[in-house]
Amino acid sequence: IHPGFSRVVLAMPAPAAAELARGLTPLAVRVAAVPMAPCWAAMLAFEQPLEGLPDAEFSERGPLAWFARNSSKPGRESGDAWVLHASGGWSREALETDGESVLAALAAALAGRVGRPLPSLAVSDVHRWRQARVEAPLGEPFLYDPEAGLGFCGDWCIDARVEAAWLSGAALAARLLQR
């Protein structure tokens, strides 16, 4: 651990945390064993509303795992913006594909779901997360090595949900505050 710090928390994807902790704690081996899937994500904002879809949907067809009308969330600006996430399997296969091709494939999948061409794009973007989704969680809310002063938390400890990341961090914080 760094001089001047008695404890360090690694709140990041399991593979990255394991790499940083290698040789510092035997827990790094357990962290490294948590499988994570990649995810390609796209954001599409249209000049006209995209009709004929629910505001959110999980999908088992083609590359899409789910999509959501981001602009339907409370407090969002007007406009029609969508977030699309590709499945882990498709993302793995397309991991090194260029972003432009991935964006086109995800947009085509959404067009296929709605059954017609999409409205003109106002803005679009695509992002690749190499370690996005936990495939098999650790099964514990956090890991902590008091001798090394090193703790681990994240969604990968509990479940593939954002609230699991928060619960994991809160549980580790409570443990650290016990001293």
C-alpha cells in the first residue's frame, strides 16, 4: 500500500482490481476469478421522435441486449435520445471492430426492432467497455484484507446491477468504519 495510507479501496471492474492487487494480497486471486463480459454501447439522438417502441426493452434478438429512451427519464431535456447496449456475446465477437461499424450494426438492430428506417440522427456516439458486466458474481458484498489494508467492492461482488455496486461500497465502508 502507498505510504501515508493505512487502507485502500479498489472500486473498479474485477480484472483491473486484481491486476493492481497482484502480489499485495491473496484475495487478488479470488478477484481475478470473477468473469466479466465486454459491452458495446451506443447513444443515438434523433431529429424526430422514434415511434413504435416502448421506452425500454430487454432484447434477445441480434446484437441488442437492451435499449432505453434516455429522454423519457424525469428531468431530461426534450428530444429523442436512446441508449443501446449490445449483448456480452456479440460484444465479445465484435470487441476489436471499429466503432463506426458497431454503431451501424446497433442502429440497424434498433431499426429492425421498430420495423422501418430510423429518423435522421442529430447526434450519435459509441463506446466499448472491455469489462462491463459481471457474468458470475463473487457472492459476497465485498472483500477486505485487514493485514494489507486493501478492500474490493463493486457490482461484481453481488450482482450485475448498478444498485449492487452501491450496496457493495456501502458494506465495505461500514466494515472500514468499524476499525
